[in-house]
Amino acid sequence: MDASAVSPQARHPVVFGVYRDGDNNLDQAQERNVTDFVSATSRDRALKVVAEDTTSLPRSPFGIGELRTESSVIEGGEQRIVRVTSPVDMSDRATLAAFVERTLDARASDPKFARADVWLDLVDHGGGDGGGLEADSSGGFMSINDIAGAIADGRARFRAEHPGADDSVTGVVANQCLMSSLGFADSLSRAGVRFLCASPETMLAPGVPSAKVAVDLTNADPSQWPREIVNDTMRTRYGVDGYHPAAAFDVLDLDLKKIDEVRQAVKSFYESVEALPRRGDGSGALGDVRSDISSVKGMARFDHSADMPWHADRPAVAVFDRVAADERVPQPVRDCASRAAKAVRSIVLAHGEAQNFEPFHASYADAAGPTVHLPTTRRSYDGWAEAGVTETHNDFFDAVGGRELAHAVGSYNAKEDRAGELA
């Protein structure tokens, strides 16, 4: 049934916050992640959109190249610009926190959406556990801890203004590359976010079809929308309707108990590897584990990506399954790897992967779920740390002992670790 024929009462209300940073080379390509909502909300009256759009695209009275930040509300097929300011730094934690507060206020102030779920769509460049929301003007790149922290800050600011009001943020759509990672999932979970929709790989702009995903979320059947979102992101043929398919895409359940189990299972696996002898009898097992990890190809699976750091961001389930199946490895390590794989699988509600992703000429058959940063060489430990983007200085990497595992497998890089700490 077409959404236009469905009454708001037949669908679940959603307030969808679109935070689009066009202060970079993706401005024109990702404009649709805002403008498509005019049509979408005319068909689906259970959807209300709050947008913050930093852009230099022409809109009267602004000419092309005039960077500014436009705040708007899109509802019932109309976009209402509520504020235009000089460009804000959308890579700044305080800016995102203010947007989260404004989106929550849009739910609280509208009786029609009092029971709505709030979702946030973060539209920009992304860098896996290095973060995202890149802004050319400031040179900023927000870490995963700060993205999650901004959501927590925005919720706290809203609670201070509206004691007792609903401050929940149901989910995040990471409309950025490489953001389906255990690190990002862990950070968002601790900020109270329940779901993450994201790709483990780079995406071709404009990325996730925001309006389609938002309409999927108004489906009143919670057993359906995860698969609908994956289908709408994955099934689009290359170049059709101005969107491109993702190489892989996930919907993750960030239930804090499940995420804690992931933390503990991954930590236990790492510790079992670290306990393997480095010399003498049995010392070959450590090399076997390192070989298993490195045999699972990381992300940025396309030509001309040698200088990119994400080759060490490997599909977590594939890595843990590979070690668990390796008969050369001691059974206790294999058992720990199996438990880690099971824990990660438990958070994957829906996923899709391309067996042969034509634009990249690469297979993603093993990319069924989030990535984990697992370097096996010193060169891949934290490749862009000196440029201010670090994948190793975040809560998840610290909690599971990523640094200690890197020491064990010979990939620790002290220089990059120091640079990451500064970043």
C-alpha cells in the first residue's frame, strides 16, 4: 500500500533530525538528503523532519558559493526555513548538541508527535572509529566519542529545560562512510541510543536515501523496518534515482546489555591471544592468529586506496569466525573467538552485502555486520593519527585492550599512538 493512502494513525510517528554538513566537496551530491523530504512528508504524515543544513548551494537570496547554515522544519510536504545564520562549525560537539536539543524540542512542542521516536541522520564524510562530520572551513573532524557525547549533551540540555519530558533518541542513521563499527556502536549505546543504521565501507554520495529510510521507520511493525532500511539502501541499482547502492549496510541493536557482552567477549578473545607464548613451544600459534586476522580483508576495498587507514577495519564476525575455525590455534583461543563472533552477531538486526560491488570491483560477502579495528602491521596501527584523526583513542579500543593486542601481534606503533593521544 502506498504511504499516501495510509493515515498517520496507521503508522508510527517519527521526528527525523537531518544534520547535513555541506562544508566540503559533498555539498551538491548530498542536497537530496534534505530536499527529498518535501515529497516524502507529503505522502507520509507520520513523519516530521527537523533539518540543519550548512550549504553553499544557491537558494534565493543566496548565490552559489555563499556558505551559510539553514535551519528548517519539513512537514506535510512543505519546508519552512526557520533560521539562516552565518555558517556554524558542524564538526563541533556543541553544535551537534544544540541540534539534538532542538530536535527533541520539536517532539515535545507538537502534540501530534508526542509519542514519536526521534532519529538523527548525520550526513557528511565519515571515517570509521576515527569519527566523522568533516568541515573544510574549520578543518574539524568529530571523534566517535564526541559524536555520542554530543547526543548525550543535547539530551541533558533538553532535560534541564523540560524536566520529566521524554529525552530519548531512538536511533542514528550514519549517512557517512565506514561508520558501522563496534567502536561507534559502543559509543552510541552509552549515550542512550538504541539503534544504528550504517555501512562498514565507504559509500558513493549521496549515500543512504534518507527520506526512504525515514518513511521505513514509520512502519508500525518493528519486525519489518530493519530489513526495509537495508533493502532500500542496498537494492537501488547503480545510478538510479540519483542514489547509489551501498557495498554493505547494517542495522544494529545497541541494547546496552548486548553491547556490554560484546565488550567482554572481544576483550576475553584478545586476552586469550595475548596469553599465547611468544617464544619456545607453542609460539607459532600467535603467528597463526595474526595470519588469520590479516587474511580477512579490511575496508576501503577499491583501487588507489593505499594511503587510507581503513584497511585494518575488518568485518568483526569474519575475523572471529576465521580464528575459531583454525585447527592450528589452541582450543581455548578458538572458543573465545567463537563467543566473540556470537556476541557481535547478536547485535545485527539486518544486513546486506554485495557479492560483487561493481563500482569498486570487490566482494563484500564477508561484510555481514560491523567492523573492528584490528591492525596487524605497524604501518596500519593508526595511519592518520598525525593528521588529527585517530582510530585507536576511543572508549571501545581501550576497554577491550586493543593496544595490548597490537603489542602481542607486533602491530603497535608508539609514534602513532602518541599522535593519536594528541588528536
